Amino acid sequence: MMKMYANESKGQAFPPMHSRGGDLCDQPVGAGAFPVDTMFQGDTVYPEYLTDINILLCPSDSNPDALDGWYFNDDPTTGRVSPCEIQSASYNYWGWTMRDDLFFADPVVGPTLTTVTLTDLNLTNQDVFNFLIWAQSSPKTDLTKYDQDFGAIRRLREGIERFYITDINNPGASAQAQSELYIMWDDVSAANPDMMNHVPGGCNVLYMDGHVEFLRYGTESPLSKGMVQVLSGNIQ
């Protein structure tokens, strides 16, 4: 679905994050403690690329009714999907390349932290600073930001992997880089295990090359302890 969308989108970008809600797609998304909704913009992919919204509900999700609000008037009996109401339920999607080695001041210690403070973040990097300020802001009035690079924090798009190739003489480097760029993963919470689809602590991660891998909490991004805190907005 993601690659089909990218093949026909401007700049071969993957879908932008959820920025417009409501049955008429005219309502702002994100407020208060949840300034962003970690899902793609539904009307950009449904129904052309995403034909069945049920694939966005993990079979292990503890809330089987999580998709009821994705229908017009919140009424699933109508069978009428409200694309702009598709929001984060079982899975997380950001739409940018998110890397431990860029976000943390100490790329070795930072990912192991269960409590992340401002001093732990790489805020001397203007790209990281700008992205985190934008992500924590609410309401977001400039919706074009959802479809832009924040410098080194680049929008997911076909070909973006070339920025992460370390050995340009390796013919398989591009494929390897795509296999390391994650784009979507199960909901995860270090503070509330009940929010996790797979107890005792792990999730399935979809990578840019299309493969899925199960990672345990505390191993590697996006499941490193520090990155879970950052992506959850738990910055002290």
C-alpha cells in the first residue's frame, strides 16, 4: 500500500501524517497531551490504496471496537468509512526517518534511558530542535509541515535510503538500507503495558523494504527505551 502510494505521489513520498479529521476532513487533529496523531492521513490512501481498514487493527489489540469511530457519524453499521477519521489505534506511523543516532546527544546512552530529559536530546542539532518543537505544538496551523523534510529528519520516500548508505561501493547497500528504515509499528507504552498489543513487551515493525520483524522493548529503535519515550512525548 505504502509503495503503491509513493509510486504515484509527488516526490515519491509516503503518505503524510494525519492532519485533518472529521467526516468532512475539516477538523484539526491533535490537542493537549496528544499534539500529533501517529497515523497517516486516511483520505490520501483510502480507498485507492487501502481497500480494507480492518488491516489497521492488530488481531491482538485489546480493543476490538477501536475502528468504530472511523465510520460516518461513528456508526459502523452504515458501512460508510470516514477516511479522515482513520487514526492511530493499533499501530504508529510518523512519516519521517527517525534515528537514535540523530535524536540523542549520546547515541549510545540515550537509547537505553527510561527517563528522557531535554539535556539527553541532541538539541544542538537545529533539525532535531525544530522537529520536536513542531511535534509538541498544538494546534498546528501550517499543514504543509506534514509533508516537508525537517533537514536531516527526512520525509519517508522512495530513494531516501541513499542518505543512509555508508558503503557506496556495495551494490546491495540500497536494499540493506531500506531493510533498516522502519515506517510503522505496533502501539507500545513503557508506562502502560495494557496499551501494548503484544505482552510482555514487544511489537511487529514494518520496514521500508516490506519485511516485518518482531522487536522486543529495549532492543533497537523504534523499540529502544529512549526512543519509545521520545515518540510518546514523554520528555521531562
